[in-house]
Amino acid sequence: MLSNTTLQSLGAKYGITKVGVAKAGTIGHGDYLDNWLKNGFHGEMSYLSNYAEMRKDVSKLLPGAQSIISCYFNYYQNDNAENSHLKGKISRYAWGEDYHSIIREKLQTFADKLHGSEIALLTRKERHRIYRVFVDSGPVAEKLWAQKAGIGWQGKHTNIITKERGSWGFLGEIITRKVFDVYDERHGDFCGSCTACMDACPTHAIFKPYELDASKCISYGTIELDPKIAMPVKIAQNQGQWLFGCDICQDVCPWNRFQVESEETRFHVLPNLKKPLQLESMTRDTFENQFHKSLLLRPHLDGLKRNIKSRDSHV
């Protein structure tokens, strides 16, 4: 049996802003996911319909799973990554290095320490039969588990909000076969009657509280949409200066008045984002060399060029 007290103290030691744990089981929201997919709110993100049963039941990811450890990492930076030459905006979560490898490294070390001597002589593959680490790397309903583990609540903009730091955070999970002495309790919803995020969304992607049509979201259009696909008219007409992602719904959230800069230096603004960029004339090799640690690789250079054209055609 693992100790929740140890979980909390180790979490702070390894740079985790907030950590909680919930009993493993089915998430109980399978119908919501099925209906969301049937309505086409995922757009071209067909991967979200893959492994649907695993999203509903973590025991299919780790047989014998007993607990889900949910971890929240504050990434907020008060610096500015807006490039004056491009007159373009990049979502704050992509200002620094790719968070996937950073958080996976932290969670792997954290999980090893938490499980102690029991796994000391095991290979990495053998350890994965006892616990598994996920950072957007598998079909895990991370927001639902974050709520169950007491990290925070899902706001009307569908992001997880914490009382302590607002919503500028990454999520990561450790699924383990170990039982805890104490499990964390779910928080209530503290959005109240506020509709700031809904009112501010220029494409009305947040079409009702806690409901997001991702296919209308600026982040979806500028990041997830294949570079070969033209920007949807609704997004292009309301894109503004956004070239990668969109922070509007979080910028207006009252809970983000509690934001505090992250102590993780790898989340700080990359030097190349502060220099004049010539993306329109940049070669693929140059782009990948300059941004090999950046999330900007996700839409590829072709995607960013498409985003620039889309923005410029509706300025």
C-alpha cells in the first residue's frame, strides 16, 4: 500500500504543482464521449475515436490497475512570445520546449521513487507491468481523472481549473496496480454563473457550458488540421493574429488571476521565438533545426504557412 502523504511530498520535490489520486475503474462518462464523436465535434481528429473502450476503462491499459495518480504542471509564463515581424500569436503552452518529454521524464522518476525498492531491480519493461506513465501518449481520459483525483474542475471552456493556479497547466497520469491508504476527493464546480470564456470565444466553439465543438476552435484549425486542408471559413474569419493555438478563453477566465510563473525553466520562451522569423521563406530543414524542441513542429512548417495565409486573407 502506498501513502498519500508520501505522494504529496514527493510530488512537490519533483516539481509537480498539484498531485492527487483516484481509485481506478470506469470513468462513467462513456456515453458523453460517444455522443461527442457522433456529433462530429472532433473534426478531422479521427484518432480520438480510436481505442474508445480503453478511454473508458484503464484496466485495459494496465491489467489489475488500482489507482490513477493525476499530476498538474503549471506552465504559465509572463514573458511574450509574440513575434513582431510576423505579427503572430502563439499559444502560451507552446512558448517553451515540448512538454511531453519534460513531463514524461518527471513522472517516470516520480513513479520509480514512489514505488520504491519493489521495482529497483526490474527492467523498464517489467516496471510497466506495475505502473504506466501517460502524457497525451495514450487513450486516457485525463480531464475526468484529474477531477476525480481532486486536481480541480472542468471549466465551461473544458479546461481543468485549479483554485491555486487557474487553468495554465499540463496534465499527466500514472496508472498503478498499487493501492493507496487515502484517496483524494473530487472538487465542486466553481465557475458559477460566469460565462466569460463563452462570451469571448470568437468562433462560438464553446457553444454551451462545458461543451466544445473542437472543429470550430482556432486551436484545432491552426494546430490539428492537416496542412493540406484549407482553414475552415468560420475559423479563418475569426482567427485574428493567432498562428498556433488560441488562449482567449483562458485569458479572460477570472480564476487565472491566481496565475504564478512556472519554475520550470524549460517552459520559458525559446530564444528563436524572440527573433524575427521569416517563416514564409524558411526551408523545412532550417525550420526543424531551429524548432526541434518546440511544439511548433506539430503542424509542420507547411501548416504554419497555411495559417499565415489564412490570417492575412482575413485581416
